[in-house]
Amino acid sequence: MGFARFAAGRLAVALLTLVIIAVVVFAAMRAIPGSYADTLLGPQASPEARAAMTAKYGLEDPAIVQFGRWIGSAATGDLGTSLTSGDPVLSELGSRAAVTAELAVLGGALALLVGVPLGLLGGMARSRRRLGLVRVGNSVLLSAPDILVGAVLVWLISTYEVPFTVGTWTPLTADPLANLQGALPAALTVAILGMGFVMTTTRGAVAEALEQPYVHAATARGATRGQIVRRHVLRNASVPVLTVFAVYLGYLLGGAVIAEVLFSLDGIGRYVVEAAGHRDYPVVQGAVLASALAFVLINMLVDLLYGVIDPRIGARAGA
């Protein structure tokens, strides 16, 4: 019963979050100078042509009416129709979701595979030299701009005979090797920042766990360093790492815009940027709302995983 109340509370917060995001993105799109009619028809268009274009898409209605119409349709799964292409926004996003999803999964996997071991080594480091190297590496990962990393990778691939490609995307089911050749450089571009986040969080969590009484007790019982890390440190350090990873993965699912633009990948992020330039309101609003939903669902799943990783959290949630 207690856990059901906890889940219901998390669901209520998630719904409120989605409503707030919907209001913000709707208002932000209307605050951008220029309308869809201005962008499509140009500055030399007559007032009559502008009025006809505005009326055709219902943009002459008051903002509150437009918002109510949009959010009501979104609640039923209808994100509207693209003003530019005339196609349903949901199908447009669906056709590009595979690229963004694979980029997010690969980027997240690279962030974990590199960030967790480096953070573990940093948290267990005791010598001043090793601590200095860890701090320098961590600073590089956190401060390296992804646009610079991506540009360097594009230059390397274009200049040298590197077994990767730029501007091509092969579906994973069609040719896994060709798919990875096109996806890995972009995934590495978005993974650099995630490596830094995961490394920082892991290092701090491991260092804190090593100072806990149960670790000292295990050491006194004669447990080896490896046993202590496997049985105590990793399990207790996984909760904060999972938290920061969920936030980072939600960001990636929203569309890693820079990587998709640099590597000419037809993903959601690049699509939304182009739609914003055309003032295609339904596309931007629908994409942001869908990304926010994915972010909220990931964080709700993480909340449930907390109880699996650390039963004490689940017990507190139930209480």
C-alpha cells in the first residue's frame, strides 16, 4: 500500500512536469520573432496572403485556444501535423527515432564503459600522482566541447583511412558492421561529457563508500580489496551513478543535436532544429513533449530500480 502511494505520487509529479514543459515550449515558440507565414511566404508577401496562411492552420486563434486544442490532441496520442510537410508529427518522429535512440544507447554505453572503471580507479587511488592524473583526465572529459570533439573526428575520418564513415547511416538490421561504422563516431562525440559525469560521480561515491564502517569491518575480517569492492563498494556506489546516468540518457534521447548535425544523421535533434528555423510549431512542440515523456519514464524506472539495488530505499518508499 505504501509503495502504491509512492508510485502514485511519482506519477502525479510526472504528469505535472509534462504539463509545465508543454506550457513552456508552447510559449517559447510563440515568443520567437517571426511567424510561420513570415518564414514561408517571405517579407514581400501581401497581408491577404499572410492572413490566408494563418487562417489555414488555425494560427489566428487566441493562444489559449491553440494550446487547449494541441494539448487535448496530444493527450490522445495525436501530436498534430507538420506545417511544412503536412505529415503527422508522430510518424515524422517515429521515422527518425531509431537513429536518435541508437545514438543515445551507444553514447550511454560508452559513457558507462569508460566512466565507471576510471571513476573506480580514481576513488580507490591513494597516491598523489595517481590522484592528479585522475583529476586531469576528469577535467578534460568534462570540459571538452562536444562540437570540438565531433569536428576533430570528422576531420580524422575525412583525412585519413579510418574505418568509419560520415554522413551515412545503415540500419542495424541491414548491416550491423556498416551501422557501427556510421554510428560510433557520433556516439563517441556525445559520450565524452557523459564519461566525465559518470567518472566524477563514481569517483566520489567510491571514495565515500570506502570510508564507511562496514568497509572497515570487512577489512578487519580479512576480506581482500577485490572482495570489498565487489560486495560493498560497487553496490552502494551504483545508486548515485544510476541517477546521473538516467539524467544523461534522458538528455541523449532528447536528441544529440550537435552530433546529428555534424555527422549529417537524420535524427530527431536535427529535425527539430530545422523545424524551429521554419517556425513549424507542431513539430517542435511534439518533439519536446515526446522527449520529456521519455525523460520522465526513464527517471520513474530508475526510482523503481533503486529499490532493487538497495532494499533500504524501497523500504523507505513503502513507508
